[in-house]
Amino acid sequence: MPEDVSNTTPLQYLHQIGLLLKAKQAGLIDAVSTYVIGLEKVGFRLAPSTRQDFLLLSGE
């Protein structure tokens, strides 16, 4: 069951996905999309436009 994120601010979400971008830039992961898909499967929610922008920003 997904954790209660009612007290999570949009900036905290951006920080979390931003860590994926930093990991890719550092060469720690090959693709952020794999992790975004996994997060979405466990209840992490991104607006479609935010998801698309993030993947474009990461070069995917």
C-alpha cells in the first residue's frame, strides 16, 4: 500500500525525481524512465506533462 503523502509538498516530489536525474548524470543509472515506471507502480504520481518534461530533460 502506498504511504500517505498528504503532507508531501510538490517541491519534495521534484526533489525525489531530481535525485534520479542526478544519478543518471553521475552515471549511476542508465535510464530514469525505468525508475519512474517503478515508482508509478507503487503509487508515486506525476502529472503527465511533468513526467514528459522530466523524461525530456533527462534525454529520454
